[in-house]
Amino acid sequence: MALIRSVFQEELDGVSQSLVDLATMVTESMQKATSALLNAELSIAEEVISADEKIDTYQHELDSRIIDIIARQQPVASDLRALITALRMSADLERMGDLSHHIAKVARLRHPESAVPQELQSTIRTMGEVASKISEKVGTVIETRNTLMALELEKDDDEMDSLHRSLITVLTSGSWDKGVPSAIDITLLGRYYERFADHAVSVSRRVYFLVTGEFAPA
Amino acid sequence: MALIRSVFQEELDGVSQSLVDLATMVTESMQKATSALLNAELSIAEEVISADEKIDTYQHELDSRIIDIIARQQPVASDLRALITALRMSADLERMGDLSHHIAKVARLRHPESAVPQELQSTIRTMGEVASKISEKVGTVIETRNTLMALELEKDDDEMDSLHRSLITVLTSGSWDKGVPSAIDITLLGRYYERFADHAVSVSRRVYFLVTGEFAPA
């Protein structure tokens, strides 16, 4: 029985490590997507676009493994909840990868121009930095179950929301002279960064709940 | 044993019925949100916004029930997969509710004006009709496991994508004279309808896979 428990524990640790790996892939994707976007780097954009398939495959394999563990080990109560939560976290992380992929596609569409006009480069750069910081922290939160860091992510998300608002303010200020197509790009980009952070917060809240049994104060 | 199996089967049927109920709530939400948007009806927008909480609560209760069934019945193979798939479908349906809620919030924000200028009313009306048709069909697909109808949803989604493209074409045609704030509204609305349909297709593909063991041809 001790042996079975130990194999099971190893399997749970393996799931956790795979989620950390997914977070690492997503962070790299986001960093590259933002760089491709700001500097109109076509080859980097293409890298992110093809890496998304790897992220999807990695997630599908992880999900199959989790379902297989549930079927074989028939875990109850807290272990079952942890495995179901792992499925949800992998879905959030996969979606974060999709959003980096969307950003890279905007970069590719506008190449050789940058989709981001000069006056918004610094805001988008900061949104990219906050997004990368958030997904790095998500990896650490999954690995260490650090609930203080999980709470920090709520603040990071507030920072993202505030950057997003300032982006929309520039677009709607009346002095916007970059045209409607560019406003559409910026609107969608703003949404992608914001949703990326939302999914990261969702992952960190799930960890917080698993560890404490309580919902994180929003 | 026959009795246990029968209780279990009843529980599975109950899960399926709850997913159908969720699809019905989401369809109603989408219909009302579109009406609120096109006709600048504040009270209808408020109804959708407060109904979203009901949808979220319904989904959380359903998810708890599903996890409880897995814990008690310890299903293997196909039954376990069906229950995990039910969790994913409930997440998709909940997200469809969120997107209706987002549409209603745009309607509320622009009240007493309509957020949709006259020249785009017909396109958005059709997008709303396609969205409602899709989520109605999703309910039927879950209830009847009709794989032909599941495939129909792919075509409906193509129709949505084409409407979405025509929306963006109007915005970027150069003759757009409604200003950037209105272009931002329309960009986000287009995205909400498109994502709503994507999640519906995701649900119908999950049903298709459960029934046939194969991925739906895209």
C-alpha cells in the first residue's frame, strides 16, 4: 500500500511539473510575441505561431495522463479535486498560449510595419512585461504553492487592467490619427493581453483554493 | 449491482439534462443581449447582466455534482471520459454566458444610444440570430447526441466567421465615419459573437467525439 501511494504521489508530482513546464513555454511565447510585435520581427512571430502547436500537443498529452491517473488510481476527495483542478489549469495555460499566438499573428499580418504606433510602444511593452512576469509567477505558484505570490498576481492583474484602460484612453482621446485599422489592431491586442492575465489569475486562484480551501480575496 | 448501475445512469442523465438547461439559459441570454444592443433597451441589458450570476451558480453546482459522482462511483474508461467531458462542456457554456454578458454591458454603456450604427444593425442582428441558432442546436446535440447536427454547427460557425469578416471590412473600408470609439465597440462586439460561436463548436465537437470516438472533420 505504501508503494502504491508512493507511485501515485510521483504521478501527482509529475502532473505538477508538467503544468510548470507549460507555464514556462507560455512565458517564452508571450515574451517572443511581444518582441515580434514591437520590432516587427517576422521570424520571431513565425516561431511563436509554430510553437503554439507544441503547447497544444503538450497539453493534450498532459490531459490524457491526468484522466488515466484518475481511472487507474480512483482517487477520492482532495486528490481527485487536485487532479480535476490540474485539468482546468492546463486549459487556462493552453489558452494563454493561444493568446500569445494571436499577438504573433497580428505582428505577422502587419509586417514589415509594427502594428503598434510609436506613441503606444511603451504601453504595449509594459503590458508584455507584466504578462511575462505574471506567467512566470504562475509557474512558481504551481511549483511552490506559494499563496502569498498567488495573491500578488491579483495586483499584477490590476496593473494590467490599468494599462489596458490607458490604451483605450489614447485611442478614444480624439487626437488619434493612426486610422481605424490601427485602432482595431490595438483594441484586439489590448484584449489579448488582458485575457492572458485573466487566465493567469484564474490558475493562481485555483492553486490558492487547493492549498487553503478558501477563495482568494479578489 | 443492477441497482447501482441504474442510479449511476440516472446521475449521468441528470448531468446531461443540466448541460441542456445551461444551453437554454445561454441561448436566452444571447437573444436578449442582442435585442438590448440593437434597440438600446436598458432593462433587458440589466436582465442579462444579472442572469449571468445565475448561470455561473448553476454551472458551479453542476461541476460539484459531477466531481461528487466521479468520487462516489469511481467510473472507468468511457463513463469517466463522459464526465470529464461534461466538465469541459459546462466551462464552455459558462463562457458563452460571459460573452452574452459582455454584449449586454456594451449595450448598457452606450444607452440611450445603440452601440451599433444603422449601417451595421443588419449584420449584428444576423450575428445574434446565428449565435442563438448555434446555442439552441448545442442544447439539442447534447440532448440527442445527433452527430449530423453537430457537424452542421461547423457550417454555422463558418457563417459567423464570414459575418465577422464583413463587419471588419465595413470598419476598414475608409468610408467609416462613426469615429474610433464606435469602431472599438464594433471590434469587441464582433469578437464576442465570434468567440461565442467558437465555444459552441467546441461543445458540439466534444459530443461528436464522445459518440463516434473520432474527431469531427473541421
